[in-house]
Amino acid sequence: MPLPRGKKSTATAGSKVPKLSAANAENQAEGPQVKRSSSPPHGAPKKRTAFIDITNAHKVHISLPSRKKESVKKTNSSSVSSKNQIPGEFDIDSENSDNCSMCPEYAKDIFDYLKQREEKFVLCNYMSKQPSLNAEMRAILIDWLVEVQENFELYHETLYLAVKMTDHYLSLTPVHREMLQLVGSTAMLIASKFEERCPPSVDDFLYICDDAYKREDLISMEASILQTLSFDINIPIPYRFLRRYAKCVNAAMDTLTLARYFCELSLMDMDLIPERGSLLASACLLMALVTKELGGWTPILQFHSGYQMSDLAPVIKKLYLMLAAPPDDKLRAVRNKYSHK
């Protein structure tokens, strides 16, 4: 921590700061004039690096990579691409080869891994295990979480992860209706810590709950959710897959936004809870492409998603029934959010 200007630094209690005499101060000002003995004091440990004794360092030849590093990089990149066996017409990551933050060498492996992890987080309609809750109460909670995400200007990933954690917690723990908002706000707090650069504080979440809960309640619920989920909160969410698959067809922003709208509306539908995130994202994107008359399920989408048209048909039917149902005037957060020009 830098010291404020005009103040002298003072040694804290117990710190070993050597005192300087007047002679030592002069010697430091003029520079070292006397060569110190290289022999260690009696009882001192032997000097060595982590792997090599520094007294023998001159006998060890260390080869540096110098300019060969660039060629190694290219070789590794090509070997990874050949390992994944991605055909040239299906390669959507090579254009980002100069952007290390996009992880072009591992992008396909990352999403394949997330797709495998979905098997661990498959849910069913758990509302029968909640004697004091129903689907309408859950939909009201999700509608409120959408407003929270918009007011705090949080990432879309934060909202989806909060909803996933809420569903997994409710599928394992009976919750009274008076504590449902506490579960949702705490899940949003945990998701913010996981996804955001600057997550809102505990006091912020207490404020948006209109001080209905105390600080101890929020912290206790946070511990309960994490313990119930065994601290495994890296749950695959459909929003990540949606962005990936939209890139496969170079979807314009209006098409991607329409698919996002379908996907975010699905968060409030209990019938879509059992669907895997990758499958739901694929169905939402296909509906957006068909709505915009931009084609259907292309081979490149089938390659990266792993789904065929027959796999998407049941989910698309559920999405269509959700959109065809009359809108609830009480649940307008998602519609208002996507109604802006």
C-alpha cells in the first residue's frame, strides 16, 4: 500500500527492520565500498535455487527457446486442429487465431466438455416436492430476477446461472413460500460472484428485497445453497451455447436477439426445465432462423451442436406452445426488456 505524501513510513510492531547508524547511512549514500565475504555465517542454510545449487550454476548449461517459440506455437496450433479433426468448412475459430482470449485452439473442446457436463445437471419437474410452492410462484420469482439483472446491469450469464442454481436448490430442499425470494436473490448473489467483474454487494441485494431479510439470513442461505449443490456451481447454461451456435451461421444481432428472447422466456416455463441447455439453445436459434426466413438446421449447426432436426422437434413444439399462450400481464419483465429498439 503506497504511503501518503509527506509522511514517513513507520515500522509495525514485530517487523524486522534493521536500524541504520550514521556511518551505515553514509555508506549507503555513497555506494558499497567494501566487498563482503561470500562465506555464510555459522549455522546459516546453504544457498540454492529451487532446483540447482547456485554455487554450481556456472556448470549448468541452460538452453533458452529464443526465436524458436513462434514456430512451436504454429506447430501446436496445427496439431490441436488436427487432433479435433474439424473440417475446414466447419471451422469457426480459425479467424480468431490471433486473439488468445477467444481460445481458438480449445473452443470446440470447451463446448464439448460443457455438453458432457449437462448430464450431471439434468432436472425434472420438482414442484411436487415443494408443498408450499407452485409453478406460478416460481415464474413470479424469475420475472423479478430479470428486473434485478436489468437494474444492476448484470451479464445475461449471471441471470441464467442464478435461475439454474435456484432450480437445483429447490429440487433438493423444501422451501417455504416466504423464503422463495431469499433463495432467488441469494442465487443471484452467488452467480454475480462467479460471473461478474464487480458483483453487487450483500447490502445491494438486501435493498432490492426491501429489507425483508437480514444480512445473517442472506449469508446463511448462501452457505446452504453452496453446501446443497456441493459447491459445484459451474452449471452449463443455454445462453453460452446460443452464442456459440449463432456464430456458426454468422447470425446478425437482430436474429440473435430474437433467439435470446425465446430463450429467456423459457426460463419461466416449468415444462422446459428438464431440457438440456445446449438442446434448448439449438431450438431457440432454429426458431429465430425460421422466423427470419434465414434457412433451417444446416450441417455446420449439426456438427457443432451434435443435434439433428429430429432432436429439436419436441423442444420446438414446447416453445411454440409457450409463445402461443396468452401473455400474463403480471409477468412482463422479459417482454419489456426486449421491447426496446
